[in-house]
Amino acid sequence: MCKTIKQKVHFKAPPEVIYGLLTDSKKYATLTGKKAKIGKSAGAAFSVYGGQATGIIVELVKNRRIVQAWRGHSFPEGIFSMATFNLKPVGKNGTELILIHRGVPKEMIPSIENGWRKYNWDKIKTYLENQR
């Protein structure tokens, strides 16, 4: 049985900065400290965290939305989930990111929820703080 993860996070940077961190291979690798290869268009493949998560980019709306057919390395064979990142400007220089991650195997929900926070959102916040 599969479930949906929903997370909302605020960043002290405009959407174009957050979008760039999530879609640029070099920036993502710098952010996470792991190898990343992220395609630049719908239909392109991506691989992050040294292959721990892989998939296909389904949709890119510059600075607004990223949709990925997403697969964790420990997912059952043939199972993909759909991760949608919606970016919305907030205030003068902020971003609200809403992640909706559908189709996650139920038993993996706790580790993937934690992974989004620990290995993505917290790392983005630390990166942004160090840029000031």
C-alpha cells in the first residue's frame, strides 16, 4: 500500500534560488555533498545522493514547479512515486515550498519524510545561511 507525504517549508531566499538548488547538478551536489546528475528538461533522467534516489523529470516550470517520477534505491522493483515541488514567493525575498510526494510505499514513509527534512530542507537552510 502506498501513501502520500506532504511537507511545507519556508526559505529565506527567492524561488529562483531554491529552484536552482533543486535543478542544477553541481549546486545540488555541493548542497548535499553527494554526486548528482539532474537533467534539464521533461523526460530527462536524474540521479541524486550518489544514486540513492533516481527517476525521470516529468515537468519543469521555471522557478515555480518541479515534478519527478521518483524512486528510492530501496523501493520494491518497478515502483516509482511522484514528487511535486511547488514554489511560491513569500514576502520580499522568501519562498514557500510545498512538497507532495505520492505513491510512497507505506513502510518507507518515516524514513523518506525524515530524508526530505534532513537531507534537503535542512541542507538548503544551512547553505543559505552560509551565503550571507
